[in-house]
Amino acid sequence: MWKFPKTIELSISLEHLPVLETKLQERILVWEESGFQNFHPYQVSAWKTKPEALSHSSVSFDFLYEFSNFESIFFFLFPKSFEKKSKSHLTDILRSYIENKTNPKNKLTFWESIEQWRKKPLQLELGNVTIVNASLDMDGLENPIDHRHLQMVSGASKLLLRIGYLKGIQYKFHHKTFKPPYPKFGECYIKTRDTHLDKSLGKVYFSFLGYLFENQSDEYLLPYFGLNQLVPSPIRSQIPNEIWNQWIEGETTNWIESNVNGEEYEFRPVYQVSTSSQHHLK
């Protein structure tokens, strides 16, 4: 006779949070005093924080969840699906509670606006650029771009990743040069269609999701270079490390991306640097 499980243990974590560990602990202690109602009906069994460089920190939570009769049967039949959706739900809750406190809601001051404008990248200098196409299972994931309609086939959406070496960044008044070994750097796009006010669908584009490094643990540094938009965590966690094994040994090409404000791949072209005429990346 089948024995259906009654509970499940789950663990989630967030790293490189832009808040001091002591401040993060104070915030979580407030939640603890209220019985962690923000995670109800999940019960928090343990949590811990760790300090990180540059005044950042990380946090992890362990949860216990008691199944209803239906959920117990569903988990017995589809354990991976239930666990994936639960972790995604809990991570979204945790991120929203932290970001609501971490992200400033007040308008930038005049000098803060000037500083933000000064640090805004004008163009990226890349090496050995290549394109990787991938399929993303959207089961349990929300649309990362509210104003766009995701193009999906059998529950999967198409990703396009442009990857290469990050060699330099040109700003308005200065230039940042990276030294070898250059960091492996990428841009992630997802296939979408425009949504009009009358809810009709428009043209198909690959919409920009954000930047990424080969090592996800280094991506908290991207905003320090003015590259503020990161690939959403639920999608980033599904991008395999194998995408970074695309280069031909000994081959060296240099590329320029000048429209870093574009929202679609089609309007963020890169051009090969050469003494002859410029060429679009194909």
C-alpha cells in the first residue's frame, strides 16, 4: 500500500545582497518576532546569514511544509515539480521583502542623478563574441517582462545568449579596461511579442533580460560597472555552465556594442573592430 508523505523540507538562499549582515539580521529578527507570517503557511525551521565583501551579505532559510491531502498525493506523483514551484515561490517572497527595504524609494537627489549619469556605460568592448541558443522550461516561472507576451512552444521559451570576453567599458568621461584573463561575460534575451493596448499582439523580438558572468557568484559586481540589469534569478539558475565552452582556442576577434540602452537584441547590434568596413554580427 502506498504511503503518502505528510511534510517536506525545503531550503532557499539569496547571495550578494546589498545590505550589511547586521542590518539583514535585524530585519529577519523582526520577521521572527511575528512568527514569520510573511512565509505562511511554510514554517521556518532555521535561518542563517553570512557577511560578504563590499558591505554585502547572504542569507539562507530552511522550511518545513505540511501537506494537505491533495498536496500529499500531488507531491507523491510529481515531487520535482512541487519542490521547484515551492522554492520559486519562497524565493520570490524573500526577495520582495528584502528589496522593499533595500531599494531606495525616494527620488534621487540632483548630485545622485549626476553621478548615475556619469557612470552610465556608453559602449562595451567585447572579445570573441558568439551566440548560443537555448530552450527554457517555463514551468513554475513567471513572465519576466510584464509588457511583453512570451513566445512559447510546449511550455518552453527560447533564450538567446550573446557571450564573449569583457575587455572594456567606455563611459562619458572615462574608460574602464579589463586585463587578461578577461572575464567571460554575457547578455541574455528571451523571445517575446509586443502587446498592444487593445491586447492584440505585435512584432516578435528577443527582449533583453540582463547581464551575466561565467561565475554567478561574481555578478553582484556588475552594478559597480554600471551594468545594473541582471538576469532574473529563476532564469539565471537554469542557464548551464556549458554555454561558456564555445570559443575556438587561439582565435581572437574584437567587437563593439554601442547601443547598451536598447531593449531588444535586434536593436543592440555588435560590430567587429577592423581596419576595413564594419560588419554586423551574424
